[in-house]
Amino acid sequence: MCHAERAVAWALLSNQAPKHFLSIHRAASSFFRDQPVFRVEAYIDVEFPVVWRWIKALGFTEEKDFLRGYLPGGRHAALWVRFKE
């Protein structure tokens, strides 16, 4: 958590994640619903398109489509946010 109204979400998944994806998705969805913070941010690697569909399914919307060199190794990112309902 960055402060009481803002947090940053991280997900590091192994190559075994696809066969457990439904359980992972349900757990993540439940986790985000239960968070008290107003704004949750996720920084997505623009070269990893698989995650774009998942981040949308988790209720995030794109706020900034290109953050140059933001990720390790100089990879570019996009900023997605989810607001408390």
C-alpha cells in the first residue's frame, strides 16, 4: 500500500499458472473486492499481451498506455487502475 487510498498490485506467475488460472482469477477477484483502498494500480508489460485480457477481467481500466523504460531491463509499461466500487 502506498497510502490509505492507493495501492500497487503485483503478480508473478509461473509457467504452471495456465492450468490453475481459474482458481488464480477467482482468488485475485475476491482479493481486490475486499481491499479498502480507493485506487489500485497495476503496471503491465506492453510486450506481454496475455495479461491485458486478464487485467480487464479483474476490473482495471487503462489510464496511461505507454511508460517508456519503466520496467526492469528498460521494458515499457502501461498503467492500469481499478477503483473501489
